[in-house]
Amino acid sequence: MNYYESHIHQLPVELLQHIFSLIVNDISDCPSIFKSINHRISGNFSSPPLVFTRVCRHWRIIAQSTPGLWSRIQVMLSGGDESLQPFLPCLLQYWLACSGGQPLTLRI
């Protein structure tokens, strides 16, 4: 082990997976993958589980390999927003790939 390695990286993977699951399951509603600001819709990378993929490479690998984090999703669409058309399928495919064989709860 590297002396300079961050303490968070010394935690067992199983413990981080459990912490991530607790955070995701603490959200009463399904995680929303889109947010609307000033009538523009973008990916909501500030909410779990997407936020875990942005902290560091280690967390991204752990989050992507924990299918239970990706078993619920909420998609809010505003009518006729063509700017989302190429983005939506990519983000949904990513989410589905991370969910593995887990049953998926989808709210639209």
C-alpha cells in the first residue's frame, strides 16, 4: 500500500458499496437523471448514483460494478426538447448497462 494513499481508498470495496447503497436507498423517490435549469435540460450528475462516478476513478469503478445502485430511475422530459434526443439514449443505455440483471423501476 502506498503511504500517500488517501484513507477513503483504504476502505474495503464492500463497505463503499454498502455506503453507496444506503445513500441511494435513502432517497425517497427514484433518482432523476435529468435536471431543468432556465428551461434547459441537462444530465443530473449531482445526484446519486451518478455523482459517485464523478468523484474519482476508484469510486466510478465501484459504483459501476454495483448493479443495485442503478435499479431505479426517474426521467422527466419536457415536451419537444430536441436537444436531449442524442443524449437521452446514451444516458439510458449507460444506466441500463450499470443495472446489470437487476429489475428496473422506471418513472417517467
